[in-house]
Amino acid sequence: MTKTRLLLAIPALVGFSLATSWAHAEPAAASSEAAVSDAVELKNGGYLRGLIIEVEPGSHLSLRTPDGQVRRIPLAEVASAERGGKPVDLKAPPGAATAVPPAGAAPSPALPPVAGVAATGTKPAPPAKTPTELERILAAIPGPRVKLELDANRSSFLQRRIGEDDENTVAYHLVCKLPCRVELPAGDLVPYRVSNLRLDPTAWFRVPQYNARLKMDLASNIWPVWRNTMIVSGVVFGVTGGSFLGINALTGQETWARTTGYVLLGAGGASFVAAGLFWLLSPHSTYTIERMP
């Protein structure tokens, strides 16, 4: 009986190790496939590659690295940057910079009051906010705007795709965090979706041609991992069980080998059944659109 238990434990441990390593390797493989078409050269000699997802002239740029992290880099540290093989303009627009007097400098003398005009303590107008890259893109799209109200059952973001029409695209602008209200151009041909980390994203959709409410029902993205883990376990149990039945046939009908083989084959079959159930029953993120005045 002790020998049988030991033989049962060995393939089970092998299957669990393979399944766990496969599940952990999946995010790494996906991350390694992320596009790294853009480049940023730093003034300290460093060189970064990834996807430039935002550029704030005179302030900073945001770079999505191949491991999925977003790095915010001040432009003061950037020597040059390229997006899609073309240089990126990092200069602030004219008039955005304001002169700052050096420390310890004497204040400018006050102008003499104008005869007949009372002195007032008016505050200078605040500097105009520099529009973001997404705001400039949306402002350049002609046509009417539609109002959208978005809500979801999980913390998530409305995302606008960057790049060509490709299902493997990972670059996008973050439009707003749900729940939110936005005005978008009805003529925008670039699709949107709602998602977040560890969530199954919704399908890409175009901006409705009318004011609308969008309700998102988001699901976890862990279900495919469990399904694939069950497939790997089924293969391991099946191969190991068949090996024990072969040992039984070669060694002259050993009872312990035959019993172990049947048990492992049964565990393999159960794993395949579980994988099928995960495939059939796993939820997916969906959305609904409701027209509003």
C-alpha cells in the first residue's frame, strides 16, 4: 500500500508543477510579445524601448514597457524619442513657458498709479492648460459630439486604441475611469473598449451616433488559465497512467502497476472534463448601450 501511494504522488506532483509553471509562464509570454516599436534616449545615456502612449510637450512622456508597466519620464531627462520610426516633438508650444526670477533678485519696482484710476488688487490670469495628446486628437475630428455615460461592475477604464486594426494591439489612451461622463466626436472611427488589469476586456466598439448610457459587465481573466491548466494536467496524468499500464503488461500482471495506471487515467479524464466545463461556462465581459435624450 505504501508503494502504491508513493507512485500515485509522483505523477500528481509532476502534473501540478508543470501546470503551475505553465500558468506563470503565460503572462510572461504575453508580455514578451508586446510591441516595442518606440524608443526613448535619456540624457544620462540610457536607452528605453516600448510603446509611447502619451506625450505632454514641455512636461513628460509615458512609455509602456514590454512587461506591461507604464513609466512616466520627465522631458528634462529625455534626449530624444521616436514613435514608429519618426522623431517625436518634445518642445513646449510657444508662450507656454513663463520667466521665473532668480532667487534673491530684487522685486520689480511698482508702476506709478495712473491719474484718475484707482489701484486694484487683481490677480494675474492662470496660465492656459496645455492640452494632452488625446485632447488634441479628439479636437481635430470634425462633426458633432455625443454625450456618453459609462458605468461598470468593476473598477475599470475607457480605452481608445492606438495603432492599426489588430486584435493583438496593446497600446491605448486612457479616456476616463468608470463611472464617468464624456463627450466624444460621433465621427471618431477609432474603436474603444473598457478593461483593467486582471479583467477580460470588452469587445472593441465604435462611438454611438447618439447620446447613450453604456453599462459594462466585466469578468475576470483567470478562467482561461484554469482551463489550460486542466488540459496540461490531463495530458500528464494520461501519459503517466499509460506508462504504468505498460509496466503492468511487461512485468507479468503486477496488481499495483495496473491499479495505479487506472487511477491516473481516471484523473486525466477528469481533468479533460474540467477543462471542457471551464471552456463552456467561463464568463466573458459584455456591454449594453441604451439611448438617452
